[in-house]
Amino acid sequence: MKLVFATHNPGKLQEVRELLVPDYEVIGLSELGDHEDIEEAALTLEGNAWIKARTVWQKHGLSCFSDDTGLEIEALDGAPGVFSARFAGPDKDPQANMDKVLDELKGQRNRKARFRTAVALVLNGEEFLFEGTVNGEITTVQSGAKGFGYDPIFSPNGYNTTFAEMDATAKNAISHRGLAIKKLVAFLKAH
């Protein structure tokens, strides 16, 4: 089965392919020749995931899924949340985003955080939603070179490493996106 993943992010695309291949052929928007950014104007992760999935379905008529992920930090009242990619500005600069988080948490003892992912699926015109959450904390310094986004400053509960220090298999087994995609896969296999 071929599924479009409504993303231009190569890191996300690779992570999801590792979870879905060989059962599914996953193609990104760039492989469709679609290089337009889909504006994420919703104020919730679920809303943004639906915007992207519905846009791809309407534009290409192909079964697709999309995700939106937010890093929610307790001491920052849930910020950056839905604005995670643009936390430090419209350039979506991962390093600037991490720097801003670390700066805002300087001297803060409460470093509890969670990653939350919403995955919206449009399958032959029908709509389904899946979610995944992983709890952890924000480290005081960046560590690791794997992954993407906030991975170098997020340490999941029960681990002494950041997501950026884990190999893809270990991260996908416990990550927010991995959990949501596993729900998606279980659903697809049952249908």
C-alpha cells in the first residue's frame, strides 16, 4: 500500500519510513513534486495535522497522513506546544529553538516536559486520528547528534540519554511519533 506522508521534513520522513517499511510504501510531498508549504494555522496539534492531511487528500486524491508534534514544557505553561517549530521565530531554526528553551529554563528546577504527536489519516476519504505522548525532561545542555528538532535536549523518563543519543530503533520504540505511528499501523493492518 502506498501512503503519502504530508511532510517536507526529511528527518520525520526517514523516522516514519523505518516504522512502516516494508509493509507500506511511504512517500513525502517532495516525491510527489509538491514543494508548497501547507500553512499550519490551527491552535492545536490535532488541527494542524488535519489541515495538512486534508490539503493533500484534496490536492492529490491520495490516501495520506500527517502529523503535528509539540514539545510541552511544564515550567513554561505548556509552551512551546503547537508553536514548537517556530518557537524562536518564523525561520523554524532547530538550534535557535533549543537555545531559546534552554535560556528560558535557566535556573529552573522543574524541567518536566512531554512530546505529544497527533497523526491525522485520510484513508480513501475517511478520517482517523491517532496520538502518542512521551514524558521526560529538558536537559541543561545539548547532547547527541542523532534525530532532529529538540532531540538533543529531551531525555525521556527512565533513560539517562537524550533522544539525539539513541539509535533510531530505540527512539522509535518509545517516542511520541513512534507510539502514534504504531497505532496507525495497527489500524491499517486491521482494515
